[in-house]
Amino acid sequence: MAVLRRPECLLLTALLLFCWPYSSSALQWDEDLNVELRDADNATAETSLNKQGNQTEHAPATIDTLPIVTWKWHHVEAPYLVALWVLVCWLCKLVFELNHRVTNIFPESGLLILIGFVLGGIVWGADKKATFALQPTTFFYYLLPQIILDAGYCMPNKLFFSNMGAILVYAVIGTCWNAGAVGISLWGCYEGGAMGHLEIGFLQFLLFGSLLSAVDPVAVIAVFEEVHVNEVLFILVFGESLLNDGVTVVLYNVCDAFVSLGAAKINAAEIIKGIISFFVVAFGGALVGVIFAIILCLLTRCTKNIQIIEAGFIFVISYLSYLTAEMLSLSAIMAITFCGVCSQKYINVNMDERSVNTVRYAMKVFANGSETMIFVFLGISAIDPAIWVWNTGFILLTLLFVFVYRIMGVFFLTWFLNKTRLVPVETIEQVIMSYGGLRGGVAYALATVLDPVKIKEKNLMLCTTFLVIYFTVVLQGVTMKPLVKWLKVKRSAQSELKLIEKLNNRTFEHTLCAVEDICGRIGDNWWIRGWNRFEQKWICRYLMKPSARKSQDYLFGVFHQLNLEDAVNYVSEGERRGSLAFMRSEDAASVDFKKKFGTDMSDIMPDIMVNTDFNGLDVSMSSVTRESVPSVSLEIHENDTKNLRNNNDVNVHHLLQQHLYKSRKHHRHKYSRSHFSINQSEDEVQEIFQRTMRSRLESFKSAKMGVAPAKKISKHPQKDRQQKMSNGKSLDKSKAHPYGDEDFEFSDGNSASGGEAATYQTPYATRSGIVNRAFMPEMDTPPTMRTPPWLSQAETDGSVAPSQRAQRSLPWSPSNIRRLAPLRISNRSTDSFIMADVVKPPENPEDRNSRRDET
Amino acid sequence: PLWCDKVLLRASRRVEIAYFSHSQITRLYSRFHSLDKGENGALSREDFQRIPELAINPLGDRIINAFFPEGEDQVNFRGFMRTLAHFRPVEDNEKSKGHDASEPLNSRNNKLLFAFRLYDLDRDDKISRDELLQVLRMMVGVNISDEQLGSIADRTIQEADTNGDMSISFSEFIKVLEKVDVEQKMSIRFLH
């Protein structure tokens, strides 16, 4: 706090002063009303309605002249206070984020709690009672859902599901262990006389243990993101804390039911029922989430005409899933988690890109906002002398047990999991995982839900919960980052993915698949493979838009999402670097600019500026605020070239990513151990197969020095070609671009039946003498392609642009190209499609649109 | 014959014990045996090519080739195990111990070398543009033109090439992939 500079102090005091009069005046207005944040629900609505009614009744009677303005505080009281508190909380965050020196050392969540103390102190000082406290209803219905939804929606799916087993073990068994162990140990110590006399029974201790087992994701994730811990550790902690919230609530409810039932009535049957109910509630909640995810996907399939609000559906449906699960007394947190996790892939494909961005941003706004509020109110709610009941033994032992059992649980479960994990979780990571067991809002909210009638020592429990939260969030939160650094936890590589890395990743996957096949075992990814097959076949058909699906069939379905993100990241990264580069080489660039545009440009500068602004080009604020015209346009110019270059890079990335053959891991193909058949519809598989077979035949032939068995060989390419042709055609049609459709078909047919067929069989004869054991892909070159592409094309269709450009910009010599694999016929359609794009600028926008739709 | 199997198994156990557990060796041996249609204690290329899934693996033949030492077209069980040992996950104790004399086969560098050899056909310890193009052509569909593929290859080489010879040496290969979690991505779990 001491580091705060003057403007921040001013801001802080300003906001305090700002909220002061309203809150206190509201309270003085009528003491019993207790209009609070929590009371945005029915009760207050009614009271405020009554108030309104009263006023309107009184108003006509008392006035004797027409008032120009009247003071109508009660009309707006409840929403006004809510809005005000939201503002205050967010301003707190703003103040802290002004100075990064503080937040570097001290985690934000801890700071927010501290400022909560201050605010709470002010309220209490004015009111002499804790008027504002975070109510469980507010927490569970208005603050928590968006946080969970955001986490679920932004969950890295692939990682999550590939680590699902471990996450479930941590979340379910770990949580139960924490709850049980803490509860039983506390009870043991109580029986041993460590805490004096308390009116707490065994079941109450268990209940207390269960509410304390909720691990809060917020604080840990913030730290993890900052230091970029490796992705496995990240997903383990993230996934665990997310599911753990749901499990905790379920566990709490079960224990609560036991407490209500009373120790006397509990027998084996009830316990079994409790266990069953635990699983039914948890997994039933997940099921509700999945159902709503399906509804959501189906909905977004047909929101094309109402793009403006399609983003809203995500929020409404997810929230409904939460409420529905709550209504069915299933786990609402699980429901909304799974709703987000399951639908993200499909809705992101179904929706317009802009809507996807809208959803992402809006979700972040909501989640971050309510997170802030939760922490501030965790501070405010503590300022209430009524809840502070001190019992040294109870509190210290709770802290100790919570800490120790978390460590024990993590280590034991990891030891168990490491037996089956390919890459074991390292000891250091286990330390971080166990240290990351911070408690947060859920624990507090559950503690406030405790029924003081059934649990006599509610205040002690509440107070202990507070202390556990403060202890973990503040102390562990502060020390977490140094610890991560000090222990040298394996960081994730935060670099833009390179082409070579992509290529090699794919190589690795193919290699692993091949090795697994050679070893003759069903691999680790058997389930994933099966699921992918099922998904491709059924789920995508129903949940995805036809247009999105079409591009899925043809492109990389699974990595589509990744591609988009990559592209976006890439552009922004490039732009960032671009502007920096510009800053460095300003002199050179300005010279360039002056040479190029001269003074005649200066009068149309404003237009350019406006245009680029509207195009959504990133004209940075500095360039707009800078007054001098040349510099503005200079930056735009710089930006433009930058963009172009980036786009090229992005294109290359896309191209490669989309066309790399999928390894079997994420590849659907008809597969059975006993029976091998190639699905006719799967061009890719067939293509590889044919190529492999041809090359094998080749090498076999060359090894034997035999005569080319022309019949057999010629069969393949022909089939291949026909298939390619039809493929190309259907492709063209599916794209439905407005020009040249028939043209392409014509040229296809032409080149297939035309001059190339004549040279068809010769190359095999000439090449038959080559001895080459290794698989040389150029050997599978269909003979038709021996002629350089531009020649054959010039023969058949001189009219189309591609041949010209191919001639112009072919970067290698003809001798080189002979070593390359064939330019297939279907290339030409794609190719000329792309190139026509270049040649005919007027059609660009539509074209681009159609392509965007596909990717 | 059964005694022959036993001898083989024992021999291999002696050498490869450092890499595989006993049950793994037994399992792999039975697999080896079932692949060995000629029943001569060694696998030929044809034996591998009989595995149906490999025919639809774009890199299938390259990987088959990796099993054969240069100039030979038979691989015995030891060689078979030796190649498979590349794919064993790296374990904690191995990481620290460093396997006194030489690097273990499943070290990061050896895994990378295995991948490198998949590209490097002429074994000159360089991935040339042509070699890269060959692999790329194998791995992409037909919908990508040679021109595009050429630019991809060029860019890929540019990313890795530090000395400007337009090819990727093994050290450059290691360097450019240093952020990739090779230990994980080139490992499979053999059944215990």
C-alpha cells in the first residue's frame, strides 16, 4: 500500500467518497430495509415495489404544486446499489492494476481482499453493523456461473480430455479424501480434548471438512498463467479445481443431509444412498450440461440470420443449464462446466467469427468482473464482529490439517497415477499442485449456507473458513510465484509454433502410430481414435452447420479451432513486432514514404485514416493522436505492408496445417483388427495407400529388374485420377464461387483426356532400371505429370491464369521439378481458384467470404 | 523351434535388459514371432509391409526402413528391440543417471536422430530441400500444389537454417526443435 503513487491515492479516496454518501444515506433512510447486493432477488424486489406503491399512493395527496424534479431514491435503490458496488469493486481492481510493482509481488486476489477490509471497515464505521455481506444466493446465482462457464468454455479441450482420468481422480477422490480426512482428524482432536468444549458432532465435522475441500482456481491460475508453467501441470490444476467445485458442493449437500437426518437414523442403507446420490448428482449434473450443450449447438446452427444476438444464446442457454440442474437438485456447477466444455468446439465453428470473439470477450468481462467482486466481498463480509469466535485449537488445527492433507492427497494420488502415465508428474510439480490448494469463494459461500439451528457453532466455522481463505489466498498466493521460480518448474514453451515444429509433430504422430502398429497393440489413444471416428460420423453431422462440416470433411476437423487461434495470434504478434520494427527504422521508413507518396498524398490523408479505421485495421492510438499528417499515414503504410507479409505467413501456415495428412490418432477410418478394408469415401487413406503400394511395387520391380507390369500399375493412377477428378469437381461445386465453375471442369476433363494420356506409360519403362530400396516419393509420379506443369497446361488451356503465374514465379529450375512429386489434376482447380482470386480483384470480397466460411 | 526361441529370447534379454522389462520383451517377442512369416528368426521388409495399417501410414515405409541397418534387408529380434527402444519414455532415474558409458537409445537426442533419419535419406547428416519436399509430399494431400509446397519447404528450411547452406543439419534440427517436448511426443507406453 505504501507504494501507491499520488494519482492512485486520489482515485482511491475519490471512489471511497463516491460510494460513501449513497451507502450510508441509504442505510439511514430506513434501517430495516437492508438493501444490499444480495437483495436483488425477490424479497427486495417486493419491498421496493411496496415502497414504490406507497410513494405513488402518497404522492398525489401531498403535492399542491407540480414538481419539476423529485427525489426518487427508492425507485432505483436496489439496482443502483448493485451497480454502485460493481463499480466500486472494479475501480479497486483498476487502482491496483495501475501499478504493477504491487501486483508483481502481491497477488491481485489478496489485494482485493485487503481493500475489502477497508471498505467493510468504512461501512461498519458508518453503520455499526455489517450491512453488506456476500449472500450465498448472490454468489451461487449471479457471480459463480459466469466464472465456471468461462473456465469451461476456454478449457483447452484436447488437453482436458486427454488428462481426464487424472483430473477426475484428483477432483473426486482427492476432494473426498480432503473432506473426510480433515473432518475425521478434527473430530479426533476434539475428542482428544484439543479444543475445549464445542457443540459439534462427528457429522458436523465432516460437513465442515467437506466445505473446506473446495479449491479455488482463480488465484492459482493467475499465477500459473503469469509464469507459464507447463501445460500438463496447468491443466491438472485447472481441471481439478474446476470439477472440484462441483464435487465439493455435492459432497456438502450429502453431508448436510446426513446432519439433518441426525446420527441416530443413519444406517448402512442411508450411507449407501448417500454415496449413490453423490455420483448421481455429480454425473447427472454433467449430463444436464451435455444436453444443454447439444441444444446450444443445434441452436447456433440456425442463427445465421440473427448474428447480432447469436452470442447471447451462449450465455442464456448455459445459464439455463445451470438453473435447470439446480432445479433438479443436480450439480449445477458440473452442468455449466460441461455445457461450456462440450459445446465450445461446435459453436465456435457454427458461429460467425465475430460472434466467437464477442463471446470470448464478454465471457472474460463477466468472469473477471465477478471474480473481482467475490474477492472484494470476501474482505467486506469479514468485517462483522458477530462472526468472530476464537478457538485457538480448532482454528490452528484446521489450518494445519487442510495444508497437510492436501499435500498427502496429491502425493498419494500422483504416485498412483504415475504408474499408468506416459509422462509422470514430477515431484516438483506435485509440490506446486499441493501448494496450489487455495480456498476461495465457494468455501465461504458454503459456510454461510450453514444452518445455525442445526449447527450451533456456525460462527466458529465461518470464522475458521475465513481464516483458511485468507491464509491460503494471501500467504500461499504471495509465496507461490517465488516458489514456482525457485523450484524451476518446467515452463511451457511460449513461442509461436514454427512450421518445422508442426511438420515434426505430425511426423512424430505418424511414427508413433506406425510403431504401435508394429508392436501390435492398441495404443494409448485407442479411445481417442474411437471417439474421433464417432464424432466425425455422427456428432458433426447433427451439431455442425453443413457449411462448416463440409470444410471439416475436407480439412482438418480437429485442428480447425487451433488454426484460427494460431492465425489470430500470429497476426497480432506480427503486428506488435511490426510496429516495433517501425519504431526502430523510422528514418528509413519516412524517407521511403516521402519518396513514394510525396506531397500530393497529404490532402487525402484524412480519408485514408478514416478508411483504415473503419476497416478495423489496427491503427494504434499513438498514430491517431499524433497530430502531424505524414506520420499517421506513414504508420498506416507500414502497417499495411506488415499485414501483407503476415498474411502470407498465415497462409503458409494454414496451407500446411490443412493439408498435412492426419495421423491415425485423429483420423477416422474404418478399422478393425481382423479385417482390413479401405473406406471408399476416404480419399486421404486411399491416396496414401495407393501411393505406398505403387512405390512398393516399384521397388519390388526394380529389385527384380523385371519388366513393368503395366496393366497393374496403370490401374492405380487411373482410378486415382478419376477419383481426383470427381473430388475436384465436387470441391468446386461445394465452394460455389460465382465464376468459372464450368471452366474448371472443362479444363479438368481436358487435361485428363488430352495430350497427357499419350505419354502415359512410358516413364515406367524408362525408370525400371533404377534400383532404389528406399521409398522415394518421386517414383510414384504418375507419368502424366512428367511434363512440367506449365507446358501441359499451355497445351490444354491457355486461357486460365494459373499457367502464367506458375511460369512467372516458379522458384526452382525444371531439373528440380522433375524430382518433385506430381502436380495432380485436382490441383489445378484449387490452384486456379486461388490464382483467379489474384487476377480478378473485383470478386475478391465474396471469394474471401466464401473461403472464410470454409475455414 | 521352441529351443531356438528360448535362446533368442535369452540373448536379447541380456543385451536389451536395460531398456525393457521381462514381460515387455516376452510380449514383443511373441509379436516378432507372429510377424516373422518366414520363420527364420529375422524380419524382412515384406514382413513389415504385411501389417495393413502401415500401408495407410504416409511415413510407413520410411519407418520400416528405419528398422533395417544400412545395406541389410533382414532384422533380427535384437535389432527390432533396439529400434523400438527409441520409443520408450524417458524415466526420472535415467535422466539423472545418464547411463554411464553412452547415451541411452531413448534419450532426447536419439529420439530426434530417429526422426531426423526419416528425412535424411542419403545419410549425409543434412536434410536438403529435396529431401524435405519428399517428406512433405508424402504427408500432404493432393490439394496442395508443388509451388505452394515449395514455399512451405523453403520457409521450413529458413526457420531452421542458421548457417545459410539451405539445408538442415542435425545440430540445427536439435536447435530448432528444442522447445518441442520430444520426450513426450516420441514415446509410447509399452505394455508391462
